[in-house]
Amino acid sequence: MPEATLRTLSDPGRAGPVSRLSRLAPVHWLALGFLAAALGFAAVAWATGNGFYLRLATEALIFAGLAMSVDLLLGYNGLLSLGQALYFGLGAYVSALVLRDVAPSFWLAMGAALLAGGVAGLIGGVIANRVKGVYFALITFGLAQVAAKTVYNTRALGASDGLIGIPQVQVGFGPFSLDTADPLSFFLLVLALTVAAYAGLAYLMDAPFGRTLAAIRANEKRVPFLGFNAWRYKLAVYVLAACVAALAGALYPMLRGFVSPELMFFETSGNAVITVIVGGVGTLVGPVVGSLLLTALRSVVGSWTEHHLIVVGVIFMLSVIFLRKGLVGALLARLNRHNGSRGETGRTTP
């Protein structure tokens, strides 16, 4: 189908994914700026020998992967998932079991988590995509609660204590390898995986697949008349989001050496939704920025008081009221206004 036909299905005035396609280059510049800042941070942390902040930043990047999976559904298909922690926790448990009981292989653990996330996402997507709106959110919430309570009460999975004793692994790249026990090496590995995930998802959302999702979000009833099966596309993006969350979760036991049922609780899903809204819905890089910001705030405020969630809640409310597009969305809007005014000046100057 011609690309222009898909574009006509969306409202050009809204801040949805289709209108963001024209802002894709600024988003990429922000992503490159983030990458440069992350590499600079790594260099400073390595020079000062501060492994704590490297571990903290690595954890933020891991949860940024979970947030990106939420953004795929919320930002590009208009579906609010309150149970994305199900796939994050599933990936973490599968990775932990593979590393502890099968073989300490990074690639085997990631592959098993990807497979488990895909299968679970397919099952969950078939169930959840039967409904829309708030009912979709409630079904995803219910699925995650069932899984969390099942894991919590299963002794073979450690029950409420979770799984401990996850070994550190060597990640092989041909003749080279890095140790996940080294904070700098593991941070750079997770950073590379995060950048690769962002690049791949951004490319996919700029392709006909992403434009079709935007058309479904704008007017799902008209999409079948254009020759597309809307339900299949919604299922496909749901499975994709589940796989992204599972892969992010697979990295968690490599960082912390344990997993617990709390990774599947609603708090994990809720934090991911807050991260996306604060960072910027439908930008992909916004969830990464939001995750780093909120992780840093929780660490700093948590060192002063145990009531750090109050601060997170206040930031969330302020973002909803004053920054409805999130931090990255507001910055992109400002850049677009600046570029637009500069373009008009150039046209009017003799």
C-alpha cells in the first residue's frame, strides 16, 4: 500500500508516532548525545574506580529495556500494558535457571529468555488483544498477577526467596571475551545492547510495519479496508514487546546474582509506565532517559529517606500536568519550533 495512504489515517495534529516520523532525525541526535554522555560517564567512573555507580547505571539501562517494551505498546499502538513485568520477570527467571542449572553461557541464557518471552507473549497477546482500552490494561495486569503469585508459591523456583547463587559468566565475541563481574565491561555490554535495541526498534517503527501500527492507533476500523489485518499487527507488536522485555530481564540476574518474584509484581510494571511517561511516550529514547533519571533519583533520595516513592510520585504528577509529551517530547517540540522559525526566516530573507 502507498505510504501516503497510511499517513492519511492519522491525525497530523496529534503527537502520535506518525507525526514523529518527521522528527526522527532530532530523536537520533538525542540518542547519539545520550550515547556520548554514557561513554563519558563510563570513562570517568573507570578512572575513579567507582564500580557502584557503574552497577547502578547498568541497572537503569536494564530497566530502560523494560520501559522501551512498554513504549512500543503505549506509544506506537495506544495500548497501556500494566503487566509488562510478567515478561521481564520471565526472562530473568529463565536466564537464572539456565546460568545456574544448565550452563554458564551468556548467549544460551539470552536465547532461552528470547524463546520463552516470544511464546509467553504469543499466549498473552492472543488473550489480551481480544479487548481494548482499560480492559486491555486490566487483562495484562491480571496475567502478571497470576504469574507472580504462581512463582511466589512455587518452591522449585525459590518461592518468596527467589533464586540465588547465579554465577558470573564470560561473554564471548570470537577471540575476545568480557567478564560480567567487571562493572565497566558489563556496563558497556548492556549499553551496546540498549543502543542496538533502540536502533532496531526505531528502524522498524519507521518502516511500513510501524506506520501500519500508527494507522491502527488512529483508526483501527478503517485499516481492514486497506488490506491489513489489524489484529495480527497488534499481536505482532505485543509479541515483540514481550521479547524486548524478556531480553532485558535476562540481563538482571547477571548483574545482581539473584532473581525474586518482585520482578513480576505490579510495582515493576508501574515503574516502567512512569518511566515512559516522564521520559516521553512514543520516542523510544525517552524511556532510556526516564529510567536513568528515576534510578538516579531513587538512589539519591533513598539515601536520605525511605519515602523516595513520594518524590517519584510528585515528579510523575508534574510530568503529566506540565510535560505531557515527557522530557524528550518537550525537547523535540522545542527543537522543531526552533528549526521551523529558522526555516521561515531563511525563506523571507532576500
